[in-house]
Amino acid sequence: MSSTIILIHGLWLTPRSWEGWKARFEARGHTVLAPAWPGMEGEVEALRADPSVMNGLGIGEVVDHYDEIIRRLPTQPVIMGHSTGGLVTELLLDRGLGSAGVALSPAPVKGVLRLPFTLLRCIFPVLRNPANKNKTFAMTPKQFHYAFTNTMNDDDAQAAYERYAVAGPGRVAFQGAFANFNPHAANKVDFHKDDRPPLLVIGNSEDHTIPASVSKEAATRLGRSKAEVQYKEFVGRPHFTAGAPGWEAVADYALDWAIRHTSAASSHN
């Protein structure tokens, strides 16, 4: 069965991070869209030269952007997102959008309380300066290696940094970090929403930015409803889900799960 698939990138990355997944899914006959966050439509090199287009960009604007794209489609797509894109996926499903969703190492929704040391180490460089809230923050190669490519050798990690890494809007990091103290947080979902489309949450055992325990807690909390929520953990993988060696197995698992659950949901309608 052919489907439309929306791929949503995460913070510090662009749609280029999905290049392997997009080609792989298209080779299987699916229509694949990988739109950029608003203002991030340029190539990696252009965004590095002038990251100011992302100044002040927040979670709400990103979710609304993809909401608008999805509502223009003739049928509901499968939604897959990585990191902050995984959070956006969960927020879109909470709005009733998508035929099924896959959240890969999703940034926490409001109510996920686990804050492992490695996660704090990844975001602290952004949060330590309040001026970063309305600006962008670029990781150094060393920071990117720790946060995204910690299982990869130095040369491969540097190559990934050069090809994929961009500055990210600080406001997104601040909104996520302080969500549990904000009653109107932009990343709030209804944990008890029974008609949410099926959701798969994927965690990675060696992920520093969103440790597997955080992904698992998200699946547990979202699973409090009667909606379909499953958790899958991949051993030995870092946060750079879409590009670290062995990504093909993750992509195939995610796609097969989504198509299977989209079909199951359709058969019950």
C-alpha cells in the first residue's frame, strides 16, 4: 500500500538529515515530503552563513507550520519526526492529524519529568545564557559529537557535522526546558486522548541528547489513553537516528510499523 509520509527534522538539523530515509521510502513506492521548519527552507550552507532567519522561532510556530501543510494534503499522511521533530509529531497527533506517527528520540512533552545528566549536558550551553532565547545557538563539532554522533569515530562524526549541522533557535530549547513550570506550555498534550492516531516511540540506548529512558517515559505517559502507543528501543545507537551507520534497519522498522498500523486503523473505520 502506497502512503504519503511527512518527515520532520529536529533542532540543529535540516531536512537534509532525512536524505537517506526519503530515498529509501520513495524506492518502496511512497510519496515522501520533508518540509523544513518555517524560515529554514535554505540549504545547510546558507543557514550557517545567516542563521538569523530562525531568531525567535518557537515550538508553536513549528507545529502550526506542519499542521497547515498536512491539512492541504488529500489524505492523512504518516508523520515521522526526530528529536524536536518527534515532539512535533506527538503534538500533531494530539490535534488528530496523521494516519499514524513515529517519534524517534522525541524531545519531551510537558509532563515527562526525567532529566538525565547527559540531556542536561547537551542543552546547558544554550540555557546558560538567557540572551540565547531569541537568538540561535550553534553547536561546536565537539558538542555535536557528544550530543548526536557519540558512537561514531572522529572522522565520520566530523563529516556528519559538516554535512548536516546548523544553528538552532534557542527559544525551542528554552520552551522545552521550562515546560513543566509553564501552565500554557507549547509542548502540552492530552495523555488521555483516546482517539489519537497510532504512535510508535523509538528510543536509542546510547542516545545522549534524549536518553532512552526519556523516550520510554514519553511512551508510558502517552500510553495512558486507549490509543495505540508502542515503544521500541534500538541498542547501540546514538541520537543521530537518521544517519548513523545502521539507519536502514531503523527506517524499515518505522515504516513497516506505520504502514501496518495505518492499515489496521483503516480497517476499523
